[in-house]
Amino acid sequence: MGIKDDILTAGSTLLREKGVTALTQPQIALAANIKQSHLTYYFPTRSNLLLAIAEFTLSALMDNVAEQLQAKPKGTTLADAISRIMIEGFPPRVFIGLIVAADSDPDIRKLLRKLIRHVRTSIQRLLEQAGIAADAEAARLFHATIIGLAVMHQARLNKESAHEVRDGIATIIRVLTPKTTKRALS
């Protein structure tokens, strides 16, 4: 691993353990065991750093879901994997934290748009891998649905809201699955 990977790994760990507010250049440099000047060489602004860490972390989650889809039956695995991630709350917390950070740093909003495009492209690939013919519109609908369900769960954090996440994700997958695929999955 190189310095850039060390920075992203340290940032991802901080993000998971302490949230977006912990992602300061000094804290990440300390966690990565590097000088802050090395960090700013790779990521000159906090905006660039936040986006890179969020993208790195979310890509790892998506890769994990893709591996699960390859290992198990496709019908319920996608719903189960996405539900588990959304109930744990990491992706919605990342997006909420970045949205809040964008209020004080407009550059973050520009980079957040890029991150959202990246996530939707990844979602489209996951849907296709699960046997769902997905276009950009389907990925956008799926993304909006899972984030909305997850944010509402984070607001309540109870068994009922967790059930709503699982049920809602299963429902959106059923809605997006063409009837011919549904018959084949049965």
C-alpha cells in the first residue's frame, strides 16, 4: 500500500468510528502515521479529501455487496445486503455529514454531486448483476428509495424502522424487476 491508500484507509476508519466531523487533515495524518504535508500533497483541500474518503469507503461497501451477489442466490441477496448496510447507517450518515459540511464549504457540494453520480453508477451495476435490467432512471429511483428509508430509520432507530428498511428495499427490487425475471427468480 502507498501513502495515498494509507490516507484513505485511515480516513475511512475515522469516518466509520467518529463520523464526518472527525475528518480533519491533522486527525487523518495522525491516523495514517504521516506528516500533514504528505496528506495535503495528495489531497490539497479538505473537500478533495472528504470526497476521496467517502468514495473509497462506499466503493468498498458496493464491492462487498457485489461479492455477496456472486456467492449466493441473486433473488434475496441484494435486498438483504443493501438492507443490512442501510440499517447499520453508514452510507446515510456519510451523505448527511457531507451535506452539512457543504453548507460551510461550497466546494464540497460540487464534489458531492460527483460522488452521487459514482454511487448511482455502482448501484446500476449491482442491479444488473442481480438480474434486474436497470437504466439510469431505475438506479436513481433505487438510490433515492434506499437513502430515504435509511435516513428515516436513523431518525427513529427501532425495530419497526429497521423492518421498514428491509420491506421497502424488497418492494423496490420487486417493482424494478421485470415480470419475466420475476418468474425466473421464483
